[in-house]
Amino acid sequence: MSSSTKVLEPAFQGVGQKVGTEIWRIENFQPVPLPKSDYGKFYMGDSYIILQTTQGKGGSYLYDIHFWIGKDTSQDEAGTAAIKTIELDASLGGRAVQHREIQGHESDKFLS
């Protein structure tokens, strides 16, 4: 199985198959899907991975992955978010653009 089709993390199975946003919070070194009712509620002691899928030309999808690091998150959680972002990108065929977001210093793209 090639790395572009191999899913490295069970929480990422089937992601990026439709336009929209998907969010995971890092808990015990694992990404846990965030309920849609909690989207937009980020806590300073946590780290999150956010996948934004948009429609590209010719029917293909475009991917932006943001990993957001709360100002009081642990070094372990921040590191896990970074590693799991790479795994998510790999599960999407390495076609995503990765963005590191630090609480209080988020990019305009992230805030839009």
C-alpha cells in the first residue's frame, strides 16, 4: 500500500472527502474528533488540528491543515499536533498546505 493511500491514524479515515471543516482535539497523544457544536471553542490548554477542504478546479479537492497551539498547552500535546498533522497530510496524498497557528498570533487565513 502506498503512503498516499495508507491511513496512519484511525481518526483520519474518510476525511477530506467533502467540502467543509473537520476538527480534532489532541487527547492523550491522539486526535479525537470535536463535535460540530464545539467548533470555534478552543481552549488555551489544548492543541487542535483543523482540516479545511475546498473544491479545486476539475473536481479535485484542495486541503489546508492548521494545527492550533493554545498558549498553555503542554509540549507533548503541541508535538503530537504537529506529528498528527503530518500524518493527516500523508493520508491526503501529501497535497495539503500545513499551517502552524499559535494562540494570539493566528494567521488571517485561519481567522477567516
